[in-house]
Amino acid sequence: MADATITEASLKSALAERLGATHVEVTDMSGGCGQSFTSLIVSPKFSGLNSLKRHRAVNAALKDEIAAIHAWSAKCQTPEEWERDKAKSGGESKPPMDGTVGGQVQGVDA
């Protein structure tokens, strides 16, 4: 995978397939160059796992992809956690955007 261009769509597809994710949102925060991504991953496979184990599962599933990009962050939830958060926020649950300005990493040109 290191030779192929990594995109929001390719990461979303890989996460759905490899983690059995029922909902995936991936955002390219690098202005389109494919080097910085944030994500929201909802999978029943996260049930019973703490945050560290969830992130390890994601990192293992995307080992080749993560090695080829600069920055990666993920919010990992079970379907129940996702529904709860959506209800609390009025129907929205989004990937983390910490450290961004308008969803873009500062200092990165498109």
C-alpha cells in the first residue's frame, strides 16, 4: 500500500473491511496531499476494549497505510457509544479536529 496514494476513501474502505466497522468517517486534514488524517470509526469489535486496545486494533489494521502518512488520529466507538454521542450532540458525531483550523492542519497548503 505504501506505493499507492492514500485517500479518505481508501482508508474508509480498509477500516470497514478489516475492522467490520459499521460507520467510518475519514477527513484529510492536510489540504489534499494525503499526509494527515483524522477519523471516526464505529465497530462492534471495540466492545469490551479500552481506548488503548481499540487504537492498537486500528493501528494494526492500517499498519501499511499509517507507515506511509505523516499524522493519524482516530476516535474509536462501539455502535452504542456512537448512538449515545449523536443523541447528546443533536445528531452529530464527528472525527476529532484537535489542532486544526477549519479542519486543516495549520501551516499546510493545499
